[in-house]
Amino acid sequence: MKLIADLFSHLFLYGLITAVAVFVLFMILGALGFVGQFLFVIFYPLYGITLKPVIWGIKSIFETRCPKCKGFFKKKNVGFEVTDEQEVLRTINRADQGVLYSNDIFALDQGIEINRQEQVNFVEQDITKTWECKNPLCGHQWQTEEFTEWEGSLEK
């Protein structure tokens, strides 16, 4: 009987220690989440103002390279061809917004928003663009594929 009593007292102590440890862990994770959210609010606009335009500029410059001679600003569009064009139906979510005006002087006007689903026609196109190097010694030609889509119909 003494063995069972000692076992239950130890189990209670270990359970209490585990519960306190889990509580402290959640408190630390909550504090880290709060600080992380605070740092995100401060540093993300700085990233958008400083680093993001630099990354975009470097990416744009590297997109103008010829894959053969590796020269910058050597990419010239020779032409394009629509390889696949099809019309598909998609279900999209729309939000209609409006205002309900009240007849009473002291009542506030109510803004409303109605969410609905609608089936609309979309046009999907696969476009193959042909590029050429501007360097006359290289003259390399290559092709890239592009996918575009828009709401509309093929019928004109």
C-alpha cells in the first residue's frame, strides 16, 4: 500500500511540474509571437522601401541577359506565337457593396456587403515568345513560354 501511495505522490508532483513547464513554454512562445509581430510591423515597410526595389532591379537586369554569351541588355523580342488558347468556366467569389440610407435624421447609414459566387468565362493563353541576342557575333535565339488569363470570351 505504501508503494502505491508513494507512486501517486510522485505522479502528482511530476504532473504538476509538467503542467507548469507547458504553461511557461506557452507564455514564452506567446511573448515571442508578440515581439515577432511587432518587429514585422516595423521592419516589413522598411524592407518594402529599401531592399525590395533593389531585388526587383537586379532581377530585371538579369532577365535581359543572353543565355549563351551572358551579355547584359542583349535580349531582343523577335516575335511571339499563341500556341494554345481556350475558354474555360470558373467559379469566382464576388463582393457587392452598397449603402442602406435611413429615413431617420439621427440613425446612421448602414454599409452592406453581399458575397456571392458566380460562374464566368475566362480565356487562357499559352504564348511562346522568340528572343534573339543583339550581339551580332552571338546571334543566339531562344524561346520562352508565358501563360496569361483574363475574364472574357473568345468571341469578338
